[in-house]
Amino acid sequence: AKNMVEKLKKEGVRDVNDFEWISQLRHYWKNDVILQSINAEFTYGYEYLGNTPRLIITPLTDRCYLTLTGALHLKLGGAPHGPAGTGKTETVKDLAKAIGLQCVVVNCSDQIDYLTMGKLLSGVASAGAWTCFDEFNRIDIEVMAVAAQQLTVIQKAKMQNLDKFWFMDKELSLKSSCGYFLTMNPGYAGRTQLPDNLKALFRPIAMMVPDYSLIAEIQLYSFGFSKASPLAKKIVTTFKLSSEQLSRQCHYDFGMRALKSVVTAAGNIKKAHPRMEEELILLRAIKSSNTPKFVDDDLVLFNFILSDLFPRVRDEPAVCRELESEIRKCALKQGLQDVDEFVFKCVQLYEVTLLRHGVILVGQTASAKTKCYQVLTAALTNLKGQTSHNGLLYQEVMTFCLNPKSISLIELYGELDVFTHEWSDGLLPALMKQSTAVDTPNKKWFMFDGPVDAVWIEEMNTVLDDNKMLCLANGEIIQLTEDMSCLFETQDLDVASPATVSRCGIVWMESSLIGLAPLVESWIQKKNKDKSLRHMHPYMPALHVLLRRLLQRSVEFVRAHVKEIVATVDANLVLSMLKMLDCLFKPFLIKEGAIISEDKIRILGDLIESWFIFSLIWTVGATCDRDGRVLFDKYVRGIMEEEEFMLMFPPDGLVYDYRLDDAGTSLTERVNEGWVVVREGPVRWVTWTHDLTPYEVDPCMRYSDILVPTQDNIRSSYLTQLLLTNNNPVICVGPTGSGKTQYTMDTLLRRMPAKYLSHTTNFTAHTTVSQTQDFIDSRLERRSVTVSGPPLGKKCIFFIDDLNTPVKEIYGAQPPIELIRQWMDHGGWYDKKAVGVFRNILDVIFVC
């Protein structure tokens, strides 16, 4: 109002008929409350809408009001369109509030059919309310064509001032105050063009760039800032320079919603520290809301930008002593290391959840995304009831985890039967209804662990913005409570639309954040605490030295000089090596009723170095191509000479041609539980075919069953058996015709202990996630309502042939593989019949 009065004075407005005056939305009393704008006139609706926030009026808002009121005067609808975060939906909602009418926001999707559309339009027409179709151009073009005819019927009835009209074979009452609006993001993924007969029913209005400075200034004034004008300009300048000078990342957003999060953060700090200097408050707010999303290189440049804009402000990071201390305790309790960078990211995630109810954790595989939110939820739960540094109470956190790509779209949101028009709830509505039924002040976090793409995430636009409601295809709307938040864990946002990115807070997890050393330290600590490995404890320091000195160096060598057959990340190689060492330690596990002989214990000192080098070769060096193996062979022999290993490889061939003859310590363990008779002879390196006897073909065997033992299939079978018997999933990679399927089947059917059951399935281009889940479920027994597995005392191995063949979706996801990944991450999946019930899958191993 202050700016508008100044504008009227500047324009010299003196007459009530001046355009600058009549173009404003004005309220009059003429035996009732009347609203006027130009030649449009409306009667106030007296709809109780509650004490909700009001929209900040800018010149762009004024132009939109002018267009929309003119459209309503002509019995048309309004169609604001423009990029994400320009206030299209909020402007329609605020205009409805000014006129005193209810505005129903509907998030459109391709699941909406003409019957659902007709039901919604008829309800709005009879109630005299407004409806705003958010992202209307996501609806199928065929449904749009029918919707145009439905809207034409209502428009003609309004033009004739009818009280009743016929609509879809029913006579309905009509209130002339009803209005229809649609918003669009032209050009975004998953959008279509509107048909011409639909365009003719709406007046378009382009909403491109709002007045950021004015919006920030008014919001800062509302939070009690006295220097709002210069501070608002600094916010806008910061975003302008950042968008121009920082690198282009898919998860960066410097639009209206990012500005709002900065102002909200500043308001929270102002409330907690009313006497703090205002520039310092703003500097902290800008950092807390933007720093989490920047990659390391951009963070340095961003700090330089802030130092130029706030030259005399010295900022000391806000201290969250209680939270940081509890995060460190929870990390140690979960077997993790107390790494400062990791603790800092956990605190950042907490601060972002205070500003946004939609948060995306973005980072490469093994960048600690999952552990970040798990440790934070444990810390917040332990601090329940205590006051944080910003004056808020810590609350217990409940998490609901799901992989949105491990189920179909209709299983995620629900299905509308095309014949009976009956609705079946999907997994997400079921989980949200379950959480709303829990009458506690706890935080509820819905964790979506899987690829983010426009196929499914666009359905949640109204969940992630200020509406905070899930719109289903049957017209049902689930309103989220204040304690609900949606968190997403994904590798990248390359195929997410700007509409999604702008709605969420981003926490970037750098792949080098943790490093490799903490993984090794955690593993060493776990082994030192394991009483069943007490015979190994005297030798752990020597193994720790080898891991610390050579593992990181070996990974760096592979990255610099070797070409991999299949892409891996550094942490994957390290964890694979530690799992391989676990497999080699198994004969020395002290089991109940088992005895480990003294001869077996004495030989341990000779095995540590050899175990290390064998594990290094078949994990860090296992993904090399043929030329890479030659290079890695020279590297391994070099470090063995440099470190003066006691047992060297023979000079002939490659290190890949040899296995460790451990004097029988690992072989006899499987024959006689715990009772070991050590074969005479030293620990040594022998070729894989050392003990091979001449192979004779059984005349009764089918040709397809003949498997001639060679060096390749002997070592592949040995490694597969070693990993599977220690409950580690295995993936075999190689060109077509290299015998992967044959030797894997031979291992599963002939070489595994009796307690292992095996089942085989082939993935094809047409394999669906539903078929995969049904196949696995049909081979398991129900142990309880929430637990499935093979018969007690057995373990089940599922062999999936041609794992990578399922056809990729439009944005690259492969749902059958995502289902397997969900089991590896969370130990199970959701029941298809009992919607919302998570079923743990026990005693199952996958080999692919």
C-alpha cells in the first residue's frame, strides 16, 4: 500500500476516473461489499479462509489481477504461465481471498480423465468457488479436448445468467461467482501444448520476473528489520552475481523460492536474537540457506561474493553444541567415525529442514547421504524436548522410506479403474494417511530413496510448495500437517524440471566429503570389538598399517592408469576389499561348540600379508580390462617389493593367475565345523589349475552340461562361492559368450553347501518390476505378517541372468533393478496386497 500511494502521488492522480486509480482492486460498500477493477465488478463472497499469509503486491501482481478480473468480467478463465517460482498459483489464490471465495488448487497429472475433470468442474460450478489447475498442460491432450467442451458448457450457462444448467446428463445449480484458472510451465519436461478450442476459453498472462527487491524488502519489514531496503538489495545482488559467476549445476536455483528461504531464515534468527546486528543476521541467513547446495569449487567463490557485499561484517558460525555433540555420539554408536565434515553436513540438513518441507540430498553413490539423515534422525530423537540454539524444540523423527522407482506409478499414487471408476490408494497416500492418524507432535519424514525424474516427481508439486497437499487422480486431496516433510535421496537432478528444484531445499554431498580412511577405521574398530575374532586381534595392527599405507594409493593408481570394464566409485572398491577380508577371516570365527586348533592359529602370521594382497587384487584390481591387468600386475609386484612382503608371487604370468594355498585353513573349515587338520607344507602362491586332475567327459552327459575346467572358470567359481557363502551379493560382468551364466549355474547347483537353495530368472527387455517382485515372493515363505524368507535353516540364492536388459524408462531408470537395490538398502520392500506394510526379506542373496 505504501508503494502504491507513492506511485499515485508520483503519477499525479486526482480524479476517480484516472486509469491508475480504477486499475486497482478496490472495495466499496453499496448495501453489500463490492469489489471493482476497471469495469469489472464482483460481490464479496464471505468465505471463511482463516488467518493465512497474504501475497506481496508487486507491479507484476497488479497486471495479473487486472487480466484475471477482466477475464472473469467476460465470463472467461485466466491462464497465468511462466517459469517456476514467479507466483502464478499464489496470485490466483490471493485474488480469490481478496474477493472472499474458496480456491481449490489441483495438481494435474496424466492420470486425470474426463470423468474426474467433469466431477471437479461440476462441484466448483455448483459451489460458486474457484479452481486453479496447477501444471494443466501435464494432462493428456485427449482429456484436454473434452475438458474444453465441458468448460464451454459452463461458460455459456454463465453468459445466459442461468441458475440451473445441464452438465454431463445431470441438472446442476450454477453460481455465477465460479471461476476456472490454469497455470503452466511451457517447455518443461512432460508438458504438452493446449488445443486451440481450450486456449479460446482463457485469457493468458505471462508472469516472468517478479520484483525480487520489493518482495524481499516488504518481507524483511514484516520480520522487524529497520534497514530492510538496503538489505533486500544485497540479497538480490547476491543471487544475481551467483547465477552469473558460479558454475551451472542442475540443483542450483536462485529464484523467488530461494529468496523466500533466505528471508525466512533471517526472520527466524531475528526472532531468536533480536539485538543482533541486522547485516550479520542477513549474512548468516544467506549462508545457512545457500551454502548446503554448493559444490566445493563454487563455495569459495560464493564466500568471496559475500565478503564484497558485507565488507565490514565479521561472521562467526552459529554454534549448535547440543546437536553437534549428539550427532557425534550417534555416529560413533552406529559404528561410524567422528568426521567434522560429516557432522557439518548433518547440521546443514537440519537447518534446511527448518526452512523447507521438501529437501533433496544430492550426491554420488557412497557420499554418505543415507547415513547423514539416519544419524540426524537418531540425534534429534535423543534430544527430544530440549531447546535448540534458535529457540525451537527438538522433536522425535519418524521416517517412512521407499524407492519410488521400485514400484509402478499407479502403485505409488493409486489407480482409478477405467470401467468402475473405483479408486485404490497407492503406497504414498497410504503412508501419509497412516502418519496423519498418529496423533503425536513427532516429525514425520517421507524419505524417497531413488532416481528423481519428471515421471513421478511432478505429481508432488503441490506437496512441495506452500499448498502442502497431495492431489490424487480421483479428486481426493490429502493435506499434510506442519510436522510432515518430504526428503529425497538421489544421485543427480539432471532430468528434474526447474519446477521441482525450485520447490526444494538442496543439500549437496560431495563424494570426497568423508574420504576412504574413515571406512577402514570403522571396519578395524568393528573387528577389534568382535569377540568371535579374538584370535585375529594380535594381527590387526599389522593389517591396519597395510590398509592405511597401500589401499588409498592402489585406488588412485586404478583411477589414473587403468580402464575399468564397469564403472565404480572409490568407496565401492574399498568396501569390496573389506568384505573380501571378512570372507577370508571366516575360518577363524569362534562359534559355539567349535574349536580352532593351535596349528591353525600359528599360521595366522603368515596369512595376513597374503590375505591383504589377494583381496586387493580381486577387488580394487578386479574391474580392470585386459591391458589394465598387466599394469596392475606390475604395480602389485612393485609395492610387494617396496614393502618387503615375505611371500612373493612367482615371476611367471600375472598375479591374477595365482591363488593362495593357505595350508588347508580355509578348506577344511567347510568340511568339519571348527576341527582343522592342517596339511603339511608352507603357505604359498599356486596357480588356479595347480590341483586340477585330468577331465573326463561322462558319455551320459548332455553336451550343454559339459563344463571343461579352465583357469577362468575355476577362479570365477571360487570367488563366487567365497562371497556367496559369506552372504555377499555378487555381480559377474563380461562380454557375451564368456561363460558367465554357465559357471554361475555350475557353482550354484554343484558346489554350494546343502543349506543354500537357488532359483534362476532371466531379465528381458519386457521384464517389469511387478513380475520381478512376484517371482521372488512366490519362492519365499511367510514367516510373519512383515517377514518373508526361505524355510528356516536355509538360505536362498536368486540368480538373475542379464540384469541390465530391462528397457530403460524415458529418463533412464530401470524399475526391476531398483527393486533389487531397495532390498540391498533397506532389507525388503512393500507388500503389494497389504498397501503400506513393509515386508522384510531375510536369508536371501542375489547373484547377477
